[in-house]
Amino acid sequence: MLSIHPAVLPTQYSAASALAATVFTSPKRIWVPQQESSASSPWKRHTASCNASIQNVAFDYIGSCHQGVLLRDLLGGVARMQGPGDQVFAQMGVSAIRVKIMWPGYTRVVPFERPLPVAGLTRAKVGLEIARLIHCFLAKSVAPESHPQFAVGPSKIPFERLVLVSIHKVANDVWQADIAYDS
């Protein structure tokens, strides 16, 4: 029997990522597998999930859904991003968040966490700040201790191929970046 949906390649979905919830349309886009932040105990996960409308903030190009935006485009100001002027935290009563990056193999600096004031910030500005945080994380990172397939650098995965798919609330004020890359 033929399916109306295209076949899903193993690289398009990562069961290793605690944040992965969708399938990429590009066979070249691969999730960076991450463990959910240790700050999210079962109780904290429950309290964070009481309001589903604040569970994640997605970053997409116009016409895409759950595919992400290249970090280089976020740094350069994306004109083609969906809802760049949306004040994504306006109705949440949140004045600041802590963004965590849990990159496989980089245990010396993982988890990398930075506070981010969000009052009045638009989706585009939140994306820009997260792209800056990821750039800073990578600048401070040394060679990975494990998971060499996710090593970042000129001869590995270059920054220019990294994609911010979304950020997910994993605890009270802790949000974790959902990251992919184009191979």
C-alpha cells in the first residue's frame, strides 16, 4: 500500500533528543541530540507544563513549520522569519529566562546557561540573543570528549549550518534550546 507521506529517514528524527517532537522536511537537517535539562525534575516538568501555551517558542521561515531558522540568519536579521515582531513572552508574566544549551560531548562547559531579560523582546530579538548565546558557548568550547559526530568547528559542523528550531520551557524560568544542523 502506498503512503501519501514521504518516507522518514532516520536522520530526520532523533529519538535521542528529549526535545525532538517533529520531523524535518529536509533529509540533510539533523537534530543535535540533547538530554533534557537536569533542572527539570518530574515535579518541575509538571509545573512547567501546566500552561501548554508557554511550552515553546518556535523559530521558522515564512511557510515552514517546526523546521527552524539558521543561526547566521538570526544574527543577520531575518526578514523571512514567521512572526519576527511577535512579543512571545508578553502574556506570560516572565521578565527573564535562563537559556540552557546541552551539547553532546562538551561536558566541560555543559550545561551552558545564561539569563536573558525578555520584557518587550520580539521573536526576532529572542532568536538573535539565543544565536549569540550559542556562538558564545561554541567559542568557549574545547574539543568534545565524546560524540565526535557533533563536534563544532571549521572542519566539523560549522556555525553557519546550525539551526535554532525552538526553545522549550523545562522548569520555572529555564528554557532549553532545540538545535539542529544541515549536513
